[in-house]
Amino acid sequence: MTYKVKNYLNSLFSLQRRGIKLGLEHTKNLLKFYDNPHEKFLTIHVAGTNGKGSTCAYIERILRSSGYKVGIYTSPHLLNFNERIRVDGFSISDKEIVSFLDNSLKEIDKIGSTFFEVTTVMAFEYFKQKKVDIAIIETGLGGRLDATNVISPVISVITSISIDHAEILGDSTEQIALEKAGIIKDKTPVFVYQQDNEVLDIFQKKAIACNADMKISRIPKNINVNSKGTQFTFNNQDYAIPLFGSHQARNAGLAIDVINQFDPHIKYDTIHKALKKVFWPGRMQKIDQRVFYDVSHNKKGMEKTFQTLKELYPDKDIHGLLCLKKDKDLISLKSLILKNLKTLIVSEDQKGLLLNSTILAKELARLNIKCNKVNSIKDSIVILKNLVKKNSSIGIIFGSHYIAEEVFHAFEISFDNYYI
């Protein structure tokens, strides 16, 4: 990475100090500066609390395998900022990031744009330049006032809803569902994940108000999670994905419904082969013989993580390494930790983005949760690996996207061209 792009990315990341400004005005102003690039290609818009990134990955891979030129915009990244913006699997280049910021820094400053607003417009401008046929757009936070909600998608998609970012979106699933329902547009089909009736009712009311056809994705049958991934039956056809978990079968089923709506001519064989190739790092990713890394960071996400581990290894003890952001609700995680983990290690990242391990350990102690505090992820992983090896058990590293670089480095995992 050149000095110039490092400098520019530092400038971009510094915009995070402006916080999260929920609202569309800044995004619209910056888009106008670029002659509204988001109007030049088709989009599919995906919101939700858990599973939206995976669902985007399934949709993108199927469309790409079907001959479409496909852009995808997701967040956060795991290793490099460039991962957020990709076309046909290839990330935006450093040169293209520099070019965009060269043209727009003065305008960004004038508008007072935030990090996510700038990144969103960068993605749309890049997709326009690359002349994509369609782009899969994941919301950042919420839906109604999320910077991505300037688009007019051909299909809206809402995945599983649970409580996360309560201080911004609300402290009940109903309040959060109202925010996510904001991506439902007039006369635009919407597909939703099968979940609590209270949540579905909110989506249905919004769909009726928008005269939008809402379809609830059915739960796949014959779900089998094993060492090869997950196999399932959906619409009387058999599929296999390399990702682990019953929830991933449901995310894939939702993606299949979206594909059938967008282009009914895409054949089963194409979908079947494409799903086998999906790679979505950090989601129950096996990084060693019996060690997994999962970015789950809220109660519902962690429930699925532990459920999957129990499906894979029903008789094995589980040792965990946990790192968390400051805004996470530990009380809601207490029973999950006590019920599922034989040993808990807590640590912190090198960049100081996450909760200090001393503070995290003290908070857990107040909840009567015993843990082993280790100041570095590298040292924590050595301890975890020894526990797993010594006891012939399972290890799970979980709680955050922000530790991915340190985790992959510790396990000597190379991710060159890993989305291709």
C-alpha cells in the first residue's frame, strides 16, 4: 500500500469521529456531486441484524455465476478497507480509492459527511464506473435512515432481527424491526426471513402501506451440519454450502427466493454450483483442526454460533476467546456463556477499538462469570490452542470483526483473492 493511499485512508477513517448521523441528506448531497451514480445500475437492498452479509454473499455468487457483472457493498471489512467494495469478486484498488478521494475531499468537508456516507457514495461511483449490471447493497446500521437507503432497489431483503445497537435503533425487536422496515419501497417486492410474528407483522404493515408484495422465506428441510458444511432441501431441491449452521441454510434459502424473483430463468444447476463456491470469512470459519472464528457479537448471533458447535461436536467441551466492543450487553450474554463454555479467555485488540480486557474481566466478574484475562490476542490464541489440544476439545474465537487481522495472522492464514 502506497504512502498516499495510507494517508487518504487515515483521512477517511478519521471521519468516524463525526459519529453516526442517521439521515439521508448528506449522502444525497455527495451523490449529487457525482451526478447520482446509484441511478445507473440495478440494486438489491439487504437489511437485518444477523445474516445480512452472508445473504448478500449467496446472492452475489449466484448472480455472478449466471453471467451478470455484479457489485457488492458490505461492512465492516475484516482485513482491508477495500473488501467493502467489490466487483465480480475483486476489491476496489488503492488507486481507485485515491482517485475518488482526490476528487471529493473538499466536497466531503463542505458537506460534513461521515465515514459511512463517504464509503457508500464511493461504492456507488465505483459500480457506475465499472458498469455493473446489478449491485448487492448491505445496510450499515438500521435501514430507514441508513446512508444506503437512497437507492430504489428491484428487490428488498430483510434477514433475522434481534437487539443490537440498542442505543441507536431501540431496545426492543419491534423498534428495531421498524427501522429495518424502512428499506421497503413502493411497489417493490420484499423477501423476509421467517421469524417472530411481532416482527413479521411490522414488515407486513409497511409492505401493505407501500403496496409491496411481501414473501416470507420458508425454512429449509433436511438440514444437516457436518464437517463439510451444511446440506439442506429447499423447494424440493437439494443444496450444499461450505458454511456451517442451520441459520446459514436459512440465509441461503432466502437468497434462492430472491434469485428466483430477480431472474426465474436461472437454473437449479447454476444455483447449486454457485452456492458450493461461496466463501464468507469470519462466519463460523474453521481456522485450525478444532478451532473456529465467528464474528457474532449479539445474543441471537452467539446462540447460533453455539448451536452450530453443538451440532458439529455434541460431546466436546468448548473453550472460548471473547473480545467485545464497548456497547455490547453482557447481561444478555451471561446464560449463553455459562451454559456453553468450559473455559473463557478475554482479550483486547492491538488497535484499541474494543473493550479493554481488564474492564471486560471486571464486568464479567460482576456477573459471576469466571474468565482468564490475557492482554494480547496472540497470547490468548496460544492458550486456547493448548486447551483444545490437551483436552481434545473445541475452541471458538468470537465477539468481533475487529480482531480478524490478528486472528488470521496468528494462524498464518493467507487471504489473497479470497472472494474470487
